[in-house]
Amino acid sequence: MFQDPSIRRLFEDEIEKALNDRRVDAVVKFAVVPPDTFVSDKDVIATQAKEVGADTVLITSPADTRKDVTGSLAGTAVLSVYINIQTDVYDMKTNKLISFASAKTQIQMDAPDL
């Protein structure tokens, strides 16, 4: 989902930690693929997952991003960034989608001079 390898690694680490905290063994992609490699081909991901013995794969991707300048906060325009992501869960035995979820995140910051 993230083009920047350091942000992608942070995201993957947090997902892995959350799963491990719930007693789910997880392997992050950068442990299998060099961290500066951006892989989006689902067939390549499936092959790598099978090589590490994964039975399930989570693929998170951006659905859309929207930016709005709204109101003002103490006289300063506020930039709101809305990021929508989609997470698909695949069963590796059947290579079929078994679940999905979407999430919307809003980030507010002072708007740059417009």
C-alpha cells in the first residue's frame, strides 16, 4: 500500500505485532522480499506466501484518497486528508478471497498557504 519502504515496513510491523498479540503467527512481506521492492502482483504474493508456509494472506491496498480544505482553526485553514484502504484476506489452499474489510482514516493538519 505504501510506496515508501520505511513507512511500509512500519505498517507491516504493526500488523504483525497485532496478529502475534492475538496468538496468530504472521510473516511480514519484507522478511521474504527485499524491503525496497514493491510487489503488487497477486500471483507473486501467492507464490511467496506458499514458500513460507502461509495458509492465509492479507493484502492491504489504497481504495482512494481525498483532500479537503475546511473551515479554520484559530484563523488557520485546516487540511483534511481522507484515506480509504481495503484489506483482502485470501485462503492459500484455494487461492480464494475469504474476507475483506475497508477503513477510512481522517488526518487533519494546518493547510499550507493557499
